[in-house]
Amino acid sequence: MRSLTRLLAAALVSGATAAPAAEVAFDTQVVEPQSLDQIRSAPGTVESRQNSRISAEVSGRVEALPYDAGDQVEKGTTLVRLDDSDLRAQLNVAQAALNAAEARVQEAQQDFNRTKRLYEQKSASQQQMDRATAALDGAQAQKSKAEAEIRTLRIRLDKTTIKAPFDGVVVTQHIEEGELAQPGTPLVTVLDPDRLRLTARVQESRIPDLMGNGEARIWIPALQKRFDAERVTVVPQGDRTTHTFQVRLRLPDSAAVSAGMFGRAEFLLGETETLVAPPEAIVRRSEITGVYVVEDGKVSFRLVELGEKTPKGREVLAGLNSGDTIALEPEKALRHLKQAQEAKAEAEGSGGH
């Protein structure tokens, strides 16, 4: 590799000269304009459209975690169970208070009914009637308070059993059995692996062009697959610092893609005529990008400016013209160029003697 780099550097210094040859001993290709989809892309990450980080709503020690990361769960499945012994003890106390309050209400009701009859018969004073009414109201208020306490405790008891909000997969456990969970403590994260999207960030100046016809694809390099976006959405709130907007591309439910994968959003801007260099012809050495051009049997190295990736290679923005012939085997082309330079140097040296 070092020798190839040195040869490349020598080729750049010496220019395009090489000894004439009727043919070259490597494959070549003539560069001609091709009709391709005009694509502009932006990097992004696959994420679930339904992703829930579930936190504790009541305090309690974790008693059970039936599922581990990677396990599939159905809606309503118990994900975490907290120790509820304290709440059940409080509920028993509240139930006893309610029983006592109900007994007081019954007693106060009987006293009120008796006092009312006597009051109607002019045998009880207004003050006695008022006391009986107040006693009944107080007993009923205590009963209502006890009932409210029981309702609150039952709701808290229900929250000690945390269930899956939808069909999905457990992706993270944030707590272990035996640990104490407080309200707000993250417990587990669940996502739906079938409802995915690619989220990318796009500069605000590019939004109008990219959203021109609303057509887009998702390219997943790890899978070497493309998927048509079912829907493209631009989140209306941009980032104040970077002046970028979040763009979401919905993946088909059938797409065999996993959340967290890297991808590229490809926005289709229509067809265009452009020059394309096949990937095997492109040479990259440090910050240098170029191709070997063959003209009249001579090989030269030419710097090129590349654009977007296409199914046929890389778009060439500058450095090549229609009709140029490029080498498809750069290492052989480099050796050919070096040999030509050495032959020329030898010939010039012999001529000097």
C-alpha cells in the first residue's frame, strides 16, 4: 500500500505523460451521461414510532421482573411487580375506618330520624334538630373521606403491577429485582419493532427542494436494501442552534429492519443526466479522490469531485467529461503509468549521453 501511495504521488507530480501504447492491460470504461434519479440524501437512524419508557408511579421494592431485554410481550402482560404489602396494610386500616364510619352514619341517621319526628311533634327544639343534622352530616363526611382513601389506595395498588401498554419487545431493563423504585424511577423500555421510521436532520435551506414531490426512500447500508417511504413528515419545530429540521420517513411494516440501525433518507428530485463513475474506478488516498484516465494509449491521474451515491456508482460533479475513458483496475493503471514514466526517464537519460 505504501508503494502504491508513493507511485500515486509521483504520478501527480509528473503529470499525465506516459509512453504511448496501442492498448492497456487493464479494463476500462467510457464515461457517458446516464439518466438517473436525482437524489439528495441525509443520514439518519431507525427508531420505533411506538416507544415507551415506563416509570414507576408509586414507591415499592421490585418483587418480580418476568421479562428480559429482547423478550416479546403482549399488551397487558405484567412487566414489573412491586411489593404491595405496605399498601395492602394501609388498605386494611382504611377499610376498618370505613366500617366504623358507616356504623356512625347509621347511628346518626337513626338519631336524626328520631329527632325529626319529635321536632315535627313539637317535642324537640330547633337546637336539638340542628345538632342531629350536623351529626349526620359529619358522619357522612367521614364515610366519604374513608371511601376516597380506599379508592386512592386501590389505584396505587393497581400501579404496583406494571403492564405492557402494547404488543412489543422489551429493549431495556433500567432496574433489578430487589431494588427500591420511587415515583419517576425508570423501570423498562418497550418498543413496537414493526412500526418503524427513519429520523434524519436536514438543513432548513434544503427543505423546500427535498419536499418538492414528497417521494423518498430509506437506504439501510447494513442490509444493502432500500425501502419506499410510506409517509414523509417534517417536524415543524426546528433546532435554533443548527437550523436543522427533523424529517421522519415511515418504513413499511414488512421492512426487516431493527431500531437503532443507521440509514440514509434519499429524497427523489426527478431524473437528470449526469456522469457516473463506477465504485471500482475511484481511487482514494488520504484527502485525494480521483480516477485514472486513458487517452491515446496514455494513462494519467485526474482529480474528481464526487456527488451523491447512485445504484451505478458515484455522481461526478467535476473532473471528467463525456467520452473520457477511465480505468476500472486502478492498481494496474498505476503500475502502467509508473512503467511508462520509468521508460521515458531512461530514454531521456540515454539521449543525453
